[in-house]
Amino acid sequence: MRGVARQRDSSASVAADAEDGAGSSGPSTLKHTVSTQLAGAVSTLAFYPFDTLRVRFMSQDGTAQRQHNGQTYRSVGRALALVYREEGLSVLFRGCHVAVLGSVTAWGVYMFTYRSLCDIYNLNNERGGTNDFFVRTALSSAASCVTAVTCNPVFLLKTRMQIEDASCRRSVSSASSGGNYVSFFGGARHAVRSDGFFSLWRGVSAQILLGLPNALNFPLYESLKQHYLLFSSCDKLTASEVCLCSIVAKSTVLIFSHPIYVLKVRLQDQRSRCGETQYLSLLQSTALVLRTSGLRGLYRGIVPSFLQAVPRLMLTFVLYEKFIHLRLPW
């Protein structure tokens, strides 16, 4: 009976597929990796306009230095109206190709590292697979840290392309400018020429710290999924059930990760060291935001963040489940 239960768990759960050890017939690490890359690319593209909005919201601190088109965003509706009037809606897709590249790279690095660590743990653990929530969280945290360091330059350039508005591009001669992040390679050249090669890793401390709450995404989703399957007679979740599990997982994580994301955006902003208000380090930026805006300042942009992050992860997991169950040779 125990063997039958183990076999059923293996076919019922994505987590169990890779966690039964070296002799498992579940999906390979490569299949998990490619599935998350494809799912991540599609979901990033689908909800990218809200990503641009949330980054701009989070970059604003109430100072004139960090306004967009001369205004501070107050609501999603007004922000969209301002963007449409001053720049056109196409600006919401600025840097989209960089975001897709970053998503494919990040999901690939994360999932390959995560599944490889699971396999290593299984081989060295005689008691069984990585079914323990805390073990999965620890392995996921390690994978997130590796991903953060590897992909930080890509996401820094994406953030700067999103923040740069029409008024910046019209004032190329301005010291705080503006007009230098029109393309990925052009932005990379400007960043290296202006601040040095290692400036591409600006904000990496916040990116690594983001790995702690974000590392809960997959383990929390898989735990919710396993518990649901345990009390149901189904072999796998339906699309609506995947959506429900992913909504609960991401909403929980977002509450803790949003303040760190705000700090990361402020540090990676090309205007971070311009004007009287400057963001120089993670600790200094945290103290600055709390002193000038209070705890509320750390949650600026939470609405567009929910509008982007929750449905995006939901779509990612739905597509991931579809791809992982396709009968492919790898």
C-alpha cells in the first residue's frame, strides 16, 4: 500500500515528480527548466504594461526629481491617462524584450538550480525525497540567490528603460538624463561608461534579499497543491485549481516582498544618486523611505503590483502545469 501511495503521489504532483530520487520516472530537470522558461516568457509578455506602471509608481518618492512627465502618479487610472496623453500606450511595452529575456534567463537559472539541488539532496538523503516544506524553501532560497546575482544586470537595464519617460528623452543634455536607455545594449554601454562595470549590479543586495520571500512561491504553491490532491480523488489540478493555489501563494509572498522591491527599484533607478534625495545603499534607502514617507512609502505601488504579479504568476503556473505534462522526449 505504501508503494502504491508513493507512485500515485509521484504522478499527482510536480514537486513529487522530481523528489523521488534518482530512480524516479518523473519529468527531468531539463523539462522542468524549459517548462518554466516558456511559461515565464508568455506570462511576462501578457502582463508587461502593469509591470511598467508598478515600476514607475515605486520609483516615485514625492520629489520633483523623480516625477514622470512632471507629475506624481496617484492612481492606476490617472497614471494610464497621463501615459497615454504624454507618451502613448506603446511606452508601456518599453523594455519588454529585455523583460522576456530576463524572465527566460531567471526562470531557467532558478529552476535548473532548484531541481539540481533537489536531486543532490535526494541522493544524499536516505530518508526520502524533498517533501518537507522547509527543505524545499531552503533549496529554493539558494536557487533564488544564484538567480539574483546572475540576472541583476538584465533587470537593472529593464527597470531603467521602464522609468525613462518622454520628458527625459527630450532632455538628453540633462545631467540626470534621460535618452540613454532606449535599447538594451545602448543602456548597458551608457551604464558602464558612466558608473563602471560593477554598476550593473547596483541593487543586487535588495535583489538577493527579495530571494527570501520569493523563494516561498514554488514551495508554498507545491504544498498547497499537494494538500489539495491529498484530499481529492484527482491525479492533477484543473486550471481553476492551479489558479487558486497560485493566487494564495503569490498574494502571501507579495505582502512581504513589496517593500524590498520598492527599495530595489529606487537603488537601480538611473536617478538614484541625483538631486538632494539620494539612494546609496539598502540600509540607507530603508531609513530614508521610513523617515520621509513612513511605512506607507514602502508599499507605494502595491495596487499595480498586485495587478501584475498575481495574475502573472497564476498564468505562469497554469502554463507550467500544461507544459510539464506534455509528452515530449526531454
